[in-house]
Amino acid sequence: MATAATAAGRDPADVHLIAVSKRQPVEAIREAYMAGQRHFGENYLQELAGKQEALADLDDITWHFIGHVQSRKANELSRRRAWVHGVDSESSIRRLQAAADARQAKLDVFLQINIAGEASKSGASVAEATRLGTLLHDSQGLAWRGLMTIPPEGSPKETRHWFRELRLLRDRLAGEFHVALPDLSMGMSGDFETAIAEGATWVRVGTAIFGQRET
């Protein structure tokens, strides 16, 4: 990560690692923690809750929820205080807002964009970004960090195109709303260097850290 950031003329300290621990045992997370890792990502809320409780003695862990946000999960996500990387609809924004308001604690959220318009993937369309951005911008209980995406599989050149498109969209939205949107959550084990070159501030790496997941 540091090498990729330096090659792109960026400060390595501006790029953060989320160790995606989906289906990994608690012991592996604890081992990564002891090596200095503090940010961990989960795709399933029930699994996140169990691991958070099992590792409650590690009080400076930050959890990131990377799965699709269903409205019924909003209260639990708020209670868990996880950063939410999958906000992509008006209903999920309103439910998270209500849950955050009830607990009087802000939630850090990313607007997930289906940057290539793939039918098989979650995420708001580019055309919906301004409307949903308006809801996030006006929200008192949600801290809108920036954008998140999972690009189509492809060559480094193709993937880089989609990462660049997300960065340009983020810049446009920041200008429209006159706010800082500091973060881009993009890049995984196979393409995080390319994502960093295009401005990623959070990369989500699982296999390269933990190896293959348990089935």
C-alpha cells in the first residue's frame, strides 16, 4: 500500500486498510490485531455482532459493515456503531438516520455506487447519486464520508477506468454540495494498487491477509 501511494505521489498515511474478516475465525482477527491492524470489515451483520462481542476486550477496534444495508438492519447497525459502506437507497438512509437520531450518535456512512450499472451488483446508479446525496447531506445523524464501489472484473486498465469514474463523481458531488467528501472506499486484494493510484482512501483486503475463507 505504501509503495502504491508513493508511486502515485500520495502520502501513504492517507490510505487506510480494512481487513475483511468475513468467515474468518476470531483467532485470526485477534492475530491481525496483535500485528497492528485496527479496522475490520464484515459482510453479514450477525457475524459482525458475534465477533464484536467475542473481541470486546479489544476496545480500539473499528468495525466496517460492507454488506447490502437492509432497512430492518438499521437499528442493529446503529447499536454496533459500525461504519456503513453499503448505503444505496432512500429507505436505508432514512432508517439509518432514524436509528442514529434515537441513539444521539452519528454513523459514518458511504454511498455505494454501482459505477458500471451491473445488474448483478448492489449500489445506487450514477443518476441517483445527487438525489441520495441530498438526503445524506441534509441528515443530522449520518456523517457522509464519501463513495464506495465494487467495479467489474477486468484488466488493470479497465478497472482503473471505473475507479477514476468514482473519484470524478465524488469530486462532482463535493462541488454540488459544497462539502468535503474525503473518502473513497474502493480496491480489494487483486486491485488495491490501482485503486490507490486513483485516489482510494480505504481499501478492503481479505484474501491477501487471511488467505481463503472458511466455507
